[in-house]
Amino acid sequence: QVQLTESGGGLVQPGGSLRLSCVTSGFTFVISAMSWYRQAPGKERELVAAISSSGGTTNDAESVKGRFTITRDNAKNTVYLRMNSLKLEDTAVYYCKLVTPSRNDYWGQGTQVTVSS
């Protein structure tokens, strides 16, 4: 079955950086669009960044533009989220999502990112 496993979360001070990874299996990664979402306590899950199957097209939420970068390595079936200049409001559980060409969605279990001084 399709599995997504996130890692790389943790506790970081404001202004710090983290790189999240999401390793996938069970589906042909190279034809799948990938994205990162986050959900803060008491808030709805929101899209952070998305990347096309080829990696040629990316989209970022306004709140993270210029600070976060989504990339993918199709040889490793992995999508990354590089997060720089982290702010308190970036604290959330971060999830990766795989979207198949037939528009089926699969989610990982999430990784906690806490920005605190």
C-alpha cells in the first residue's frame, strides 16, 4: 500500500532552519504531485507548498514565500521542505501529501515543528 513517512521536525528557535523529508513507497513517485500541509492547534490544515511530478512547477503559500522551499528527488522517492527564518507562527504539525494522476490522495502521519525561544 502507499506509505508516506515524514521526518526532520523538532524544536528550533525563531530565525532557525529545519529540513523536513517525506519518503514514499507503494506508488510510482515520479508521476505523483507532492505537497506539504501544516496544522496548528485549533486551526484548519493549510497548504504550505506544492510541487509537480517533474519538479518543474512549485507553489508556496504567501505566508512562507521566500522562506520555505519545496524540492523533490525522484530517484529517492522523497520530497523535502527546507524551512528558513522560522517564526513562532510556523509551529504546527507538518504533513506531506501524495496525489496520484487519478487524483487519489495519500497522507503521512505528520511531524511536529515547534518554534520557540
